[in-house]
Amino acid sequence: MTKKARKSRKAKRKAFKRLFLFLLVVLLLVLLIRPIFKIGYRKLPTTKPKMTVYKNVIRGQGYTILKQDQFYAKNDGIVVYGAQEGERVPVDQEIVTVNFQDDFSKQKDELIRIQAAIDYKNNKRPQNKEEYRQTPEVLDIIEKIQESIKNKNYQDLISNINTLDLVTPHNINISELSELLNQSLEDLETEKEKLSTDLSQTRSRYVSRFPGVISYIFPTDNSLNYGENFDKFTIPYLDKLKFETKQQTGVNVKKNQPIFRIIDNLQWYLAITVHNNNRLSKLEPGQEVSLIINKKEPIKGIIKEVNLVNQKEGVIILAMNEGFEANYTKAKQKVEVILNQEDAYTVPVKALVEQNKKIGLYVQDIHNLVRFVPVDLIGQNDSWAYLKKGDMKNKINLDGKDVQTISYEDNIVLDPGSVQEKQLIRK
């Protein structure tokens, strides 16, 4: 082998050794660095925070308290309506007329007997029909009847017809009047006047006693009527109330049946019973709040009274200036009193984690590393946590210091327990 060949072979061996050493170093580096980057490959289940409006509310049962006058039929009869449901009427307007269906024949017969007894005591002898028709008394009554018809004064019309019936000659045996003839003339006249008045009232007129809204729907009796104060509206009183809505729709009514009510629509109240809510004690009279009734649009109310049983239980009395039309026919409804509301993030409550006595979330970062981000928890339920949104730079104030919080683009780790210690980025 020549010297040149030996040098070439030796050079190849050195090159091979250098390559081998290089590969060995690379292998060692891979083995050393791999555990560091291995956690970057572990992807954890995450979710992004959702933007919402957080409402700080007190929930309870609301009872509609009204200043109202409820009217009942004095007799069985036929109803004539003078106003529609929900119509606002002035004071002294005729709302309903009930024409009686009672049988008054006995009273009429008794009145004729009394008149006969009075005529007998006054030595007034019966006239024949032709004679009595021309008497000034009869002519005067007929003129009054005609005037009543012209003026549509039906009360006077009925009274004048009854009077005409009295002066009409009737064949009555004197023996039938023995009991009445034992009475004085003055007593007979008094009894006649009373019976005449009763017979003239064959219908009842019902008029409004104050301006208000008319309703023929009766969600309750008088148990929720407003008096001089709200003392009776306690939790035991309100909780035991049962309601059955009634409505007057037909033309026939029975005695003592409710026929209509008139309601002051300018001011109404809501009594809300609250159980087990520690926010109740923070309310103050005069405070304006928004409230939602039966999941409808919010309306405003002013807290008039807060009657506490204890720190978590009591009755809120609200003075209402709006929402009357939607609620005057309802006795009991679900109510939410909104103390305040603000834009917020919501995340699953299971994602919350505590670190160094601070509440926060794990946010997945580059290479799937994880960092702890503090949050301001403003409310939660069994499923969701509500977090204060930061400013334009996603900063919130905690313990007097501005700190970085989550943004809507962050990936929130759903299971903090699955995060390994070596995944956490320490500051």
C-alpha cells in the first residue's frame, strides 16, 4: 500500500469518527431536550369565554296590589253594560245597569190594598172608569208619564205608572182590609210610600265613585286591595292566598255576584315575597329598581318598604308607575328585581381554580403550556360562573391593583385538575 493510500484511508476514518461523534451528540441533545417539549404536545380540553349580560337579581312571587272598588249585584237580573274592559272612565259615569227579574206582584197587590184602606178612611168612594179618567189627578199622572218617556227617565216612569195603577178603581172587599183599617192613617201613608219606592226601583244603577279603569275580570277577591298601609301584606298572609280568576261576560247575573270593578290606574303596587336571599337586607326605601314580570320587558319601580322577617326573608313593596295595562288582571306572578346589570364573561364553573388565595382560570398558551389568570367573580350558579370584563386592555382591579384578566380569545382549560405542575408557566 502506498503512502498516499494510507493517508487517504486514515482521513476517511477520521471523517467517520467525526460524523459518529456528531450524531451521538445530536442524539444526546434530543434525549435531553425531549422531556422539556413533550408537554407542549399535550393538548387539553378548552373553551372560550362567552360574552353575556350579568343581572344581579332577587327572585320572588309578586302580588298585584290595587286601589279599587268592586261592585256586586243587589238582585238577580239582566245586565246592561256602559263601558268596555280596560276603558278609563270619569267619576259618576254609569257603568252597569241591572234590570231586576224579581216577581213584584205581591207587593203591587199589597199596595192596592193599602190605597183602598186609605181611601176608606178618607171617605173617598170608588169612581167608575169614565169618571176617574177625567180627574185632575189622573191627567197629571199621565202628563208625568209622557214627560218621563220623553226624557228617558225610566225610574220616574216606573214610579208614575205604579201611581196610576193605584188610583185606578179596584174591586176590593172591605172585609179584606180589616187588619189594615186597624192602623192609623199616618202609618198607612208611611207604608204606602215605602212600597211605592221599592216598586219604582226595578233596576239598579252602578256608577263610578272615582276616575279609573273598568274591568270585568276578577283575579281575586278583596284580599289584595290597598288600604291606608301595607301592614297586612306579610309573608304568612301572602303565601296562604289562593286565587281563581272569574269573569263577568254574560247578560244574566245572580244576587251578590261581582259585576265589575273600577281601578286607580295612576298608582299601583307590587308586594314581592322573597325567601332565602341575602341581598334582601341591602335594599333601601326610595331606591329605583328594574324588574321583570313573567319574563317580559323590564319596567321601573320604586322601593316603598322592605319588611324583613330575617336577613334573607321578607316582603318588598314596590310603588309602580308603569306596566299597569299588562298586570291589572293578574293577581300573582313570578318577579325578578334587577339590582344591577353589566357586561360580563361566562365560563363553566368547573373551570375555576384558586391559586395563592386568588380565584382565576388556567389559560392554554403557546406549545400548550398553561398560565394562571386572575378573575373577578361577580356571580355564579350550579353550572356557570360570571366574570367581570376588563377594560380596553383587559385589566381589572383586584385588591387595589390593576391586573391582567382573560380576554374573549383565550382558551380556558375546562379541567384544572388535569394540568400538570410542569405545564404551568411561573411568573
